Amino acid sequence: MDMEKQRLLLSALLLLLCCLHTSKAAATEKKQHQNKKTYIVHMSKSHMPADFVEHKQWYDASLRSVSDSAEIMYTYDTVIHGFSTQLTEEEAEALEKQHGIVSILPETRYELHTTRTPMFLGLDMVANMFPASTSESDLTVGVLDTGVWPESKSFDDTGLGPVPSSWKGQCEEGKNFKAATNCNRKLIGARFFSKGYEAIQGPIDESKESNSPRDDDGHGTHTSTTAAGSAASDANLFGYAPGIARGMAARARVAMYKVCWIGGCFSTDILAAMEKAIDDGVNVLSLSLGGGSPDYYRDSIAIGAFGAMEKGIFVSCSAGNAGPSSFSLSNEAPWITTVGAGTLDRDFPAYVSLGNGMNFTGVSLYNGTALPDTSLPFVYAGNASNSTSGNLCMSGTLVPEKVAGKIVLCDRGVTARVQKGEVVKEAGGAGMILANTDSNGEELVADAHLLPATAVGQTSGDEIKKYLFSNPNPTATIIFGGTKVGVQPSPVVAAFSSRGPSSITPEILKPDLIAPGVNILAGWSGRVGPTGLSVDNRRVGFNIISGTSMSCPHVSGLAALLKGAHLEWSPAAVRSALMTTAYTAYKNGEQLQDIATGKASTPFDYGAGHVNPLKALDPGLIYDLTTDDYLNFLCTLNYTPSQIAVVSNRNFTCSESVKYSVADLNYPSFAVPFTTGLGSGGNKVTVLKYTRTLTNVGASGTYKVSVSFPSGSVKIAVEPAALSFSQMNEKKMYTVSFSASSMPSGTKDFGRLQWTDGNHVVGSPIAVTWT
């Protein structure tokens, strides 16, 4: 072999070895990356060594000591001190042992909790009570969600003055979003946060969603315009719910913080957004998202909300859509206002007419080609499928030959309601009747279906099935009835609305209250159809959807209204006004109904009741709370100094000489948990004492107390029975003693405590449990 061939062979061998080494190194690096997880690292700011000038230098050095490749994603300096990064479990354990580390929390994935409302709430009747003042227009509602569609008519800034001088936020630019053209005097802030999302899901696919504040989902535009959208005339969805759509605080400004993407909403991004919103100067934060019930020191939303509360920012969050099960709440921290959902007095009837002459009422927002005048063949999906779950009309389960040209009855559950209709349509079905099962009862949620379809309650569904199964040639048709208002009873508690008691602190009654959350009309994204399905090519300016995601921004906007009228009120004062003036009964005196049961609802369903903004403007008395009160509350939970530091972003040690009690937290409601099995035969009486302090925010006068506890299972004594106030902001304390014998575990009972001066009624729900 000549020298040239030897040289070429040697070069080839060296290149092969290099490639093998590179491939092995790349594989090792990929494996290491796959083994990494995202963490939020809480640092104790006061423990920074003197060698460092800035905290960020200390953070970086601490990270480098355990990993050469890890990079800081976000640094935090307002809601917490620290940073977020990706580490292996071994690196995280090593970092946690270092000086100055308070805690290391793994990334948490949160989910979205996915017109006529102002009239239903009475805001149209007494607009002069909420004047179009500069105070309201100086307030900003910050929304953490899927982004914003700035072209929506609900972001029209006509009539608004310059952006408030106190505003420090900005509009960040990105794909399909330019500050100069997409922000204005209404939409004054728009940011996006994706580092946590991309660390887990990979780079954002810009063919599917915009790497910018732009909303490609619709949810964020809907929630933000519900809270503070400008008045938009000719609002409707395919002719349904026509009229003027306006947010609760129509003159307030809006700032959007996009934290939710196709793959979810991640805690590192949420915490970074909350910190930036606080620094920007928002007055209200609205979060229609959540995830389970972790301890407060493990809940990024609770941690961020504590920092916001300290700055005087009102934080409202959705309670969740896991109802009607008990203990199904999210966002339970007492410094968060937790909002459940109720219905409006508006409906969208669509009637089922069977071949035997029977008729049933359902709901629908369909507005396409109508069905023929004559009835069509009718089939049950479970009998037109080769799948054991064919009744649920999931993709690929229907046999086209068995459904073609027919109306198909599908059972609700597992997959999205509108997706079932698309499955029927793809199989050649002419229409769909969607029947509720035990899980949803009589709850009806309207959808803009892609084919003629209606949803019916469980009772109607069962009757329709009886006809289907007994008639050899069943037929049916669907007739659409448009928009109907004045529906009674209303409101009723939505079946999907998450329920108490609180699984973390049963001594705090949650949810706090309910607000409209069913079939809500508000702004929508131009990127997606009203169903959210990829096959839905329709585009609308407004959409009608349901969830506690919709009820939360109602309360956020109302909080901005109250803050505009009472600039001096704390977040706790605003919540107190909303809670103590909420109503729990209809005008005929009957209790608010729970649509899941068809019976009277309880404080574990509605909290203090349904929001009543006109009464909240002048509550008479309030239950106020300070940061110190919440710190003392954390002591009642036996949190360690490190755990308290994670929540409160400060060094705080509970005093050994103080007897802390959750019963002393000055909350506007009473949750009273007794323990069962006390005393022989359950005859021993247990007494639990709660203390509260009322602050006068109205005229001077004397308030007298009244207590209602219909069952008599608990004896309640209030001392004193009257409180006299002679000046504004005067405070008076009272004590409530609850006395009861042991009852079987799981027993629940309810009552109400009210203070009144003849003009104001300051109400508090009472929920008693035996566990």
C-alpha cells in the first residue's frame, strides 16, 4: 500500500473515531438532558455571602457548583428570591444542601379552568352608583392566561385618557404581535412567558401557536374581556345572545400575561408572570387556572398571590371544574379569592321531538343548515359501534353504515362535547342528541356544534333512551329556539363548579363565592373557531363558553370596580364586601339550587353566596386582614420557618409564647370542624370559639346580630350581641361559641350569622362538619 493510500485510510479511521466520539457524547448529553427536571430554587436573600455584590452572581455561583451545563431560566426578586433552572435529581439534592437555600420545588403543570351578565348583576340599572370616574380608568386588571387577540372590539380604547403614569409595564413583541399596532390605551400591557414550558415540551411550534402575547386559543381573550372589556355593540355568536358585551370594569385597563400554551401552564412561567405583573403595577390579578390542592408552600400560585396581596393587589382565582365532588377545589389559600360558578337567567333552547309525540328541552348554539321538516331515523351510538365505549362517540368508534343520515344519541363523558358531534358528522350522521349521565345530572352547557345537535339532561336522556330501545323504528328531529331570557330559577350552582370543604385548611370555608360562569358571551380569538376544534373553520368575534374560568374574571372586574370606588380598601376588604353582601336565596326565600342534585345548595357549593356588586359597594362593615394576620395563620399550620419563608418571602419565626388558632383568622365566613367520638355515647359537648373583628366603612350606628341554624344540632352564642360604631374605620371585636355533641363522621350542617343596622346586612355563612 503506497503512502497516499495509507494517509487516506488513516484519515478515514480518525474521522470515524471522531464521529463515534461525537455521537456518543451527543447521546450522553441528550440522556442527561432527558434526566433533568425543572425546579424553582428559593434562596434566602439575607444569607448571601459577603464575597458577592449582587444576588444574581450568588445564584449563578450556587448553580455552577452543582452543574456545569445548567442555566438560569428566570430570576425572581419580588414574590420570592431565587431562580428556576433544570437539574438532575442528584444535582437538585446537592444544591438543596447548600448554604442559603430555602427550598427547591419541582415544576408544576396547571390547567385552564375552562352580553347579559352586567344586566343580570344589576349593573345597568344603577350605573350612577359606579360612575365613569378617573379612579376606575386608572386601575389595571392583569390576566394570566393564553394571551390576547388585540383586534377584538372589546379592546377599543375610545374615550379613555392617557395610560396611567404609574404604569411600568410594556407590550412585548413577537410573532404576529407589534406593540405599536396591537396595544393601545385599553390594552396597555402584553407579555409572554415560555421558558418553563419550552424546557419540558421543547421549542414552541410557531405553525401551531404564536411565540408572542397573541392568543391562538381564545380562552385568554374571553377571560380578559369578561373582566374589563370595553362596551362592544352588536355582540353575538351566530345571532345568539345579541346585544352589547361589556366587561365588569369596562373603563379599567387590561394587561395580559401569556403563561398557557398548547401543552399547559407551568409554574416557573406563572411565578415569573406574577412577579412581573406586580412590578408593572397591576391592581387586580385574575387567574382562571389551577392544579390540585398542594400545601401552600408547594403552590406557586399561592406563593405569587401572597406577594401580590402584600402590595395591595386583589387576586382572584377559579375554584376549578371538578364538581360536584366534595374536596375538589383548587386555589384555596385565604389570601386568594376563590370563585365558583353559577348560571345566568339566559338560555339557548333546542327541542327534541320524538316520533311518539314526546318533546324534550335541551340547549344548543348550532346555527347551520336546519334539519328536514320530517323526522329522521334515530339510533343509539352504543348500538352503532363495534367498540365497548361506542356510546361515548369517541373518534373512530361509529360504524358509518349504521349512522348515515340518522340522528345519533351519544352519552356525555370522556371527550369534549363538540368533538362527539364531529365524530357523528364524520361518520355521516345527520344530527346528534347529547345525553347527560350521572356525572352531570341536569346541567346543560350550550355549544356551537358543527352539525345539528342539542344537549339534554339526564332525566330527559333516560326517557329518550326508553323510546329508542322500545321502538323498532325510532325517529326524531331537533328544533332550535334561539335565545331565551328570564329563565328561572337563576342563578343555580353549576354542576362542574368545584366544591368544598377545603382539603388543606378545613377551618377556612371555600369557595368564597360564586359568579356567572355558564354560557358566557365575551371576546374571542380570530385564530380558532368557537369549538376550538382544528376542523372548525368558522371565525367569530365573540364566543359563548362555560367554566369557573368564566366566573373568576367576573369577580376580578367587580373587584376593580370596588377598588375604584374605595381606593383605600385592602384586598381583604374588597373580598369581604363581596362576600358579606352575597345572596344565598331567591326573592321567594328559597335557597339557591344546585343543578347537580336539583336540591338546595350549601355553603360548600357557593361559599358566601352569589355575588351582588351593588350591595358590595356599600357593605357597612368589613372583615379586614393584614400580612401579619396571614403570617400568624401560617403558624397555625405548624409550618417551619423555611416553609413560611417560601410562602411569604421573608424570615419569620412563630412565637412559642403565642397560642395560634385558625379560628382567629378574621375571615368573613365560618368553617367549624368538630371531631367525632368525643365522650361516651357521643354525649360530651365540645365548644369551639372563633373571634372576629369588624371595621366600620359606612355611617355610624349600632349593629345587632342574628343567628340562624335550622337543624339545632349546634348551639351558637355571640358576644356581644350588639356593636356600636361612632366613626369611620372604627373596629369592634366579637366572639362566636359553637357548641355541639359528637355526630357520625361525615355529617355536615349549615347556618348563617348576620349583623344589621337596619340598612345594611353583613352576612357570614356557617358550615359545620364532623370528622
